Amino acid sequence: MLNNIFGGTSGDPSLLSSSIGDFGSAVGDLFASKGSKAAANSFGQAATLEGQNAQIAQASGSIQLAQTRRRVYQTQSAAEAGAGANGLKMSGSAADVMRSSAEQGALAQGLVSAQTEMNVQGYKAQQEAYQGQQTQENNLSKSQKGSGFMSALGGVASIAAFL
């Protein structure tokens, strides 16, 4: 048997076995690449949903804040009307009730605003995490595809060496 340019001898069965292994590895890498691409698409969809959730949370928070402001206004208006109906001036106890109502309203509005912001930021953070995972899976898919092609090339080289 003669030595070939790949360092083996023509007709060496180990080269044929090596080429079969290279082709098997190539097929595995290419299928893994498809799986990683599918995972990347799923992460992309999840990221989109989290972005939509952030928008919904923001809209919901705005509605809750408007409702809270309305309740504060109604409470203050009722207190003012009650004081006026009883012939009281907005001083003393009536003023204290109005002040207390305004403070409670401001606290309630602050709570709604803070909770809304926490919800929105939570969704945005999750969206960014999914986007990072999507990028990672896309890069993995490219790497696996490249590895598959290199394995196939190795298999071709092994067959050439076998001949």
C-alpha cells in the first residue's frame, strides 16, 4: 500500500471509519443547529410578549392612577360639600379632614405609580433576558452549522485519503 498526502495509506479501513464518523457528526451538528435556531425563535417570541406586557402594565397603571385621582377628588368634594351644607367654614376640623384626605390621596397615587413602574421594569428586564438568550441561541446555531460543515469536509477528506 502507498502512503497518500493525508499521512495514511490508500485503502486503510480506519480512514473509511473516520469519514463515516465525520459525516455522522456533521448530521448531528446540523440538526442541533436547527434546534438552536428554533429555540432562538421561541426566545424572540417570548421577548416580544414581555414587551407587550410592559405596555399593558403601563396602560393599566395609568388607568389605576386616574381612578385613584378621581376617588381623591370625590372624597375631597364630598367633605367640602358636607362642610358647606352644615354652614362650616373650611377651617379647623373641616380643614384637617381635607388635609388628611389630600395626604392619603397623594400616598395612594404614589403607591400606584411605584407599583406600575416596578411591574413595567420587571417586564422589560425579562424582555432583555429573553433577547440575550435569543442572541445566544442564534450564535450557537451558527457555530453548530459551521462545525457541521467542517465535519463534513473532514469526512470528504477521509474518503479522498481512503481512495
